[in-house]
Amino acid sequence: MIHILTMGHLDSSAVLRRQAAVPRPLEMGVVNRLLRELGEIDEQGRPTLGGAPVKISGETVACRWWVGGHCNRVAEEFALRLQKETGCLMADVEHSRIIEPEQLRGLSGQPFATVEARVP
């Protein structure tokens, strides 16, 4: 099963209906900087996170997150940083779920709440 992590200023009630309604666009300067820091470019010149293609619209960013039991930790790290800097929501729209930062581990391999608790 494939799960797509969608990031943006999403309407949470729309996510529950499997829709990605966006009242305002993401801050693309932050998106582009984080892609430079964490991403790669594939042979066709498109951005990837952890080897998975990234879909960028003017309003959201989406990337494969869980694929056949494998978790894309780079995509999680991107999402955590983007959420922290912009206040956007993270969602698995196809499965009607808002994803909370505590549900992601990122590159540290530890739950985000644990990592945050240790920062002085």
C-alpha cells in the first residue's frame, strides 16, 4: 500500500472528506530551501525526497511516505521542518488522516516529540 504525505495550509475538515482544499498557498521560498537541503534531483531534473518524486503545486507539496512497509524518513524530515517553519498541516489525504508531528520520526529515527523535548 502507498501512502502519500501531503503538506500545505490544508482545510482539516476537507481532509476528512479525502479532499485537499487549501485556503492559502505554501511559502514556496521555504519549500525550495528545504528541498535544496534535503532533496535530490532525478535524471529528468525533478525533485525527490529519499528517492521518491515530489509533486509540487502552488498550494501543496506531496511525496510518497509509506510504500510497502518502507518509511521515507527524508520525506518525514522535510515535512517536520516545513510544518515547524510554516505552521502547515501534514495529511494522508487519500486515507482521511491528519498527520501530527508526533507521528513522524524524521532523520533522527526517534518520535518528533521526544526530539523536541530534549532541545534546551
